[in-house]
Amino acid sequence: MRKISLKNIPYLEELHEVNKVFNLKKITKNTRTLAEREVHHNKIVGSLEEAVHRVGLQNGMTISFHHHFRSGDFIINMVIDKLAEMGFRDLVLAASSLTDCHAPLIKHIESGVIRRIETSGLRGRLAEAVSDGLMDVPVVFRSHGGRAGAIEQGDLPIDVAFLGAPSCDPYGNANGYIRDRDEGIMCGSMGYAKSDATHADKVIVITNHIVHYPNTPFAIPESDVDYIVKVDEIGDPAGIMTGATRFTTNPKELLIAELASKVIFASGRFQDGFSFQTGTGGASLAVTRFLRDKMIEKSIRASFALGGITGSIVELHEQGLIKKILDVQSFDLRAAQSLRDNRFHQQISAGYYASPYSEGTAVNQLDVVVLSALEVDTGFNVNVLTGSDGIIRGAIGGHPDTSFGSSVSIIVVPLTRGRIPCVVKNVNTVVTPGKTVDIIVTDHGIAVNPLRKVLRQRMIDNGLPVFTIEELQKKAEQLVGIPKPIEYTDKVVGVVTYRDGSVIDLIYQVKQ
């Protein structure tokens, strides 16, 4: 073999100068032992405190968390307790959502550790305290798509993301389940965490289970992770797989679900290859059961199901009635196991799911979405955030995103709950604007948005009980009367943003 000399090669001196300018290092043979590589190359650090020091967190910075552990989450309280102990103050908490298990945050807001919150929803004692004027700065509420879009566009810059993961390898490949195991913590899809991991300046993964490299397939790749902290526990399985989802046996909700399924059949969208999403309320989930029977009868297969995924959707997929599942959040153990085991059950990021800045985003491909509501009004506006007493007790979620993107958006809601009307003249809080809502389905009939004349005629032609929204509102009023108006103070406790970041409504403190 001819020996090649580097002497007298043209431009070699110029190449050396380029290397100096860009501070390029000479590549040398790696002579480290395996033990040395374990010490020097993996991203595992000894404690949460060490990870916080390494990422350079400072007072006033924005920290983020995901809510895939739902009511079983240990991560947020664990991290904020540690940050309080370390003396941090004036932090912006940008969690994808907050639940009843996050009541301990109240003391950290009162002490000044947390100055501001941006989230999709609030529940429990924390929500009640915020509604009662706990914070000096109003909470900013964003939809799942709106939050992802704000992160992508730099309107919600994240300095450090603290992301809990049921499994992670020493280099940062993290996932919402442990491959080949059913026991232990499992949250399934980590769709909301994916957006944070991609765009945050620094990412710390917190896990209770280190697995061998590579932890594939992964929700979060090692290239997005800076440090890993192993702890004893990251969540309570009982709380992760319960909460927002509720399978109903309530006759009223089953009646609404059956009527909503008939609306789908009459919509013109129920044909082979259609796509759909159902929400997590009792009536919304029950719609899936009625769809199954009709799909079998008509030999119809859905191209995909989207959104927060439940065992009911998985059953249809495994029966061959749904070709693919796009999962941004797994709502029960069956869904999490399916994500692990089924080839065409795919986890997607919140941006892929619903970002308003992408024409190809998944919600824009939806034929039909079925969503629940706390109340709707005669302008077809929907409230899913505040109760009839004006107190925050819910979450925006993907409600306005899917209602905007889908071809047919269906809102299922009882005409009344107890002695409270759910179809009203004006909702307490506008979350989803009426111009994006197509059909309201109640236990007393349906109302079709006047803007959708063809859709309304299809409902009539199929013999469905169609009323004007005003007729349904008056019926509710006749049944339960007119509630006493809520009295508010002048203090704004919440700012409700639409998916494009514009302010759509304000939440005021209720007078005691």
C-alpha cells in the first residue's frame, strides 16, 4: 500500500487556520476504559440539587412540568419543595396542567417561591385558592395547542424543564413505560413533555427506573436531555390511571351519548376512512361504544383516532375498526400498554397534536370531535374552566384546538345538572368560541349552529330532534329557573387565552 504524506498538500495551512477560528479540537483515539466512560459520559447526577446547580437555574426563571402523571404526580411538589429549600424565588411555573394533588404549591406561592403560573387547568384546593385571590399576578390559561405554539414561537420560553419519566437510560432516552414490564409506574404517552424537552434551554429527567442503553422506542431522545436524577418514587399508579376519565352508567349521559352518535351518523362524515376524537367526560366516552356497533354494521373503519386515548379506543383498534392511534396522552392502563405493544399506536407531541402554527397539525385532519362542557350559551360559546359558582375547577385542554380543527365539532352537555342550567344566555367563561362549535347535544334534543345550514338540514332529514339554541336555553330555564347572578370583585385571577395567544376572556375573583 502506498504511504500517503500530509506534507505539501494544498490548502493545509488554510485548514489549520479555519480550525483555530472555530476552535475545532483534534480527534484522538478514545483510550478510556469502560468504567471511566460510565463515570464521565453518562448524564446521571447524584441529586436533584446537583442537577439544579448544573443547569444554572436563577431567581425569576421559568420552569416547566408535564401532567401525564395526573392526580398521581409526585414530581412537581418534589421539585418545588427542593427549590424552596435552596432559596429560589419569583419563579414562573409553566406546567401543562395542575391537579388536586398540587395543593402543597399554595404555601410556595404565599412565600414567594412561585410568582406566576401558566397552565391549561387548575383543580382542587389550589384552584379554589387561586380563585379566591391567592396570586398577585393572574394565572394565564392556554390550550394544549396554544401552549405548544407559544413554546415553539418563543412566547413561553422555558429555562429548565423538569420531566418525570417511568424509564430512562443513562444518556437520557426516556419513555412513559418500561419495556417488557407491566408492573411499576406507567403513564403511557408523554406528548406534553415532548414539546418541553424539544424547546427548553435545559432539561432534567427525573426517573425511578434506569434501564440499559438504548431505551427504545423513546418519547424523549437523549439529544434533548442534559441531566438525569434517579429518585425512589415519581408517582402513584392509582392516581395516574384515574381522574378525568369516567365511564358512565348514568341514564341521562347514555341518552346524550346515543343521540351524539346519531348526529355523527347523520353528519355526512361517517364513512370509511373517517377520523375522530372523543373527550374524557362520561357521555363523550360512551359515544365510542355506540360507534363500534355502527362501524361493524356498515363495515366502516376509521383511519385514525386522536387525542387523549382510552381503553375503549384501544379495543376498536385491536378489533380492526381503527387503523392507527395518535396518542398525546394515555388516560388508562390499557391505553398505556397498547402504546407499548401496538405498532400503529403512536405517541405524538402537543405541537404535532394541536399547534396553531402548522397547517398539517393533527387536529386539522379530524372529521369529528365529541367534547364535553360545563356550560354552553346561546352564542354556542363553551365553558370548560369555571363552575356555575365562578370558581376555577377544570382545564381548557385541547377543547378549542379540536373544535377549530375538526370538520364537525359536537358538544355533549346535559340541559341541567341538579338545579343548575347548563344551556344559558351567557357562559361564565368563554373558552371555546361559538363560531367553531357546530352542534350542541343535550338530553332534550340538539341545536345546530346557524352558520352550518347544510349540517342542520342533514339532522332534520335523519329525523333527529332539532331545536334552536334559544329554545333549549328557555327549556332549561323553565326546568330549574334562573340562578342568582355571581358577584365578582375587580380583581382578575385568570387570563384565558385562545390558541393563537389572544385574550378571549378574564376570570374575576368571586365575592365572598
